[in-house]
Amino acid sequence: MAGTSEDHVVVIGSSIAGLLSAAAMSPYYSKVILVDNDTFGGEGTVRKATPQGHHVHGLLSSGWTALQKLLPGVELRLKQMGAEWVHFGKEFRWHHFGKFKANFEDLMEGPFMSRTCLEEAVRAEVTALGNVEFLSDAVVGFIGDSFEISGVRLASGKELNAARVVDASGRASRCPQWLEEIGGKVPRVQTLAAGLRYSSCRFKVAADHGTEKWKALFVIPKPPETMSGAVFPQEDGNWLVTLAGRKKDTMPTNQEEFLEYAKQLGCPDVYEAIKDAEPLSALAHYRFKESRRYFYEKSSMPKNLLAIGDSVCSFNPIFGQGMTVCILEALKMSELIERGECASQSYFKSISGIVSHAWEMITVEDMRYPELHSQRSLKIKLMQQLTQRVYEKTSEDGELNKMLYEVIHFKRPATDLCKPWALFRLL
């Protein structure tokens, strides 16, 4: 039996969630082993297990701050790789509910780059820690019982013992099944239909694109309208453009259809930016069926089993919260380990507020669509009325827009939108 040390950690999955788990664990254990059978293809390659890497990704301000705490060298590395820094208050143009948001003065900023670029930067920083190993294999089950896990079984027939196991395997996580196999309790799961569809293409930035007012552009419609789009700068100096729709929308399959789809968005800016730009890639497509949340914090768990990222909750990416939630979870993991308080239930209860913040926001937004109206609670209906008023007012009120951004970026709770100062500005 390999790896019998009592101070080893096994992380299932070596994508961003797994890498961040390793960063959190590395200072406190002699060895961290990341197990993944998906081959890392090298610079600029989108891995088979992360098809979403072909589409735009957002890193929110609080996520960027937390990432720097976990991996202090990541800022310099991303700058060397060419990531573009964007000021959210002035350079990120958000067209929402029919109007552009008002600008505001603030220090909220962050790097824009491809998901692949970010993963490569994080992987390089984690590799440099010195006590992190990558094992090409697949986990097929847990060793242990409902009280404590002593390791994992591998597809190769080997076993790895571990003081702690972290499930970072994403939406395809088999953790609930493996828990059941060892007599554990399967956590309650909640799903929310999304039915999102994406088509994306890279473009060479046209010399006369006329976008001096923004570095990044984001267009989200007012339901029941469904067509949205984003133009985000990439580390190579070009644009990644993602167009999105829902089940009823026919997504583009070629460049002509891509431009026609962009022309139909709620504002002309996406189309105007790319109509004369040179496409640099074939169209890439992706579907997101549903958001899914496991309530591990309400379940009895083996004391040394943790989970992170999409293994806990995967979100409709409308607000780009997925990576930030994962980073904040990893930072919380690190803080709890440092204090000696990272038993599974302490950890899951600690991150539940982070997850709930994002889950409640996407629930409010997805349930604006008629097919989900029947699932709305009174609380959701009231939040929809309040946030619609906020969305309408933030096109003219920069201070209120700043508060909305701070809520979306995990810098303040959503309940702050109900405070007298905010409500007064809605009159």
C-alpha cells in the first residue's frame, strides 16, 4: 500500500479547484498529492475535462484578492503572461435590463484572461511550492467508513492513504456515491434548471473598433428576453467573444450566424466591436443544463473529508461567480487548518455562507423566466421586485451601482440592498 504517511493529503482533481486546495493545504502537510487522469496539454491548451475553457470567464474582485493571499506570486506571473487589468467601475461596461450601468470611482479591479491562462498560472505557482505532486490516475472510491476516511482507491488498483481527502473533481463528482458505499449519508441536493447555451470565438481586435469607453463588455437582457453576450480581453491582446442563449434560442454554427446573433442583442455594441474584426478560431459550443447544490453542511460527514468548487455547488455563470466561490472556499480552508478547526462539518458550515450568497443571486435571476415561475417563494418574488428596481436605478446612480457591484463581488451581503440608504435611492 503506497503513501502511508499520516500527514499526506489527497486531492481528487487537478483543475483550478484542486490546485487551490493544494495551495491551501501545502503549508500544513508534508505532501499533497493531486490525482487526475486528464492530461495537462501544455501552454494554451484547453483540457478535455474543462470544455468551458473555450468561453469567457470572470474573476471577481474578492476572488482576486483571496487568490493573492493563497498564492502571492500569481499577480506577477499573470502580468508576465499578458493578462489585462480592468477597472470594474470605469472600464467594465455592463448593459443590463436595457441600459448601461453608471460608472463609479473605486479600487475594484482584476485581471482578465482565458481560463486556461489562469489555470496555467495557478498550476505553476502550486508546483513551485515544492511539496505538491501530480499523479495520473483516477479515484474510484474511498477507504474508510462514515466516521473517517483513511484514503482512496485508484483505477490502477493501488491505494493511497491520507490524513485528509479533498474532493475537487467538479460537476462530475462521485463523492455522494462513494459516501454511500462506505455507509455514509448522502447529502441533500438541490437543482435549478438553466438550459444555457454558449457559442464563442476569438477575434483579433480591429484597429478602429471604437471601444475607447471600455476594456470589457457584458450584455445581459431583461427577462423574458434570453440573448446575452460578452467581449473580454485575453492575455494574447485579442478578444474572446461569447454569445449565450437559453433552450429556445438557436445558437450560431458559423461566422455569419455568429455576427447575426450578435446583431440581435439588446444593445449594438457587441456587434459593432466585432463586425470588422478578424476571427482567430472556429466556434466553440457549450451547454449548461442546471445549477446544482449539495448541502454537505447539513449532512453527517467523515471528519477528514472536504469538498470544494463545483463538487459542492455549480452555478449558472450569469454573474461569473464560480471561480471566485472556489477561491474563497480555498482561503477559508487554509484559515481553518491554520487554527486547527478544519474538521469536515466546521469547514462545510463555514463555506455555506459563501455558497448561499451566490446561490440566492442566481436563483433570483433564473426564476425570472416563466418556466420557473411556479417554483418562486414569496421571498424570491420580493427579491425580484427589489433587485429589478435596483437594476433600473443603477443605470443613473453610480453610488448605487457601486453597492450592487460590491454585492456581486462578495464584498457585502445582499441584505445591504435593503438598508435605508439604498432604499432611499430607489425612490
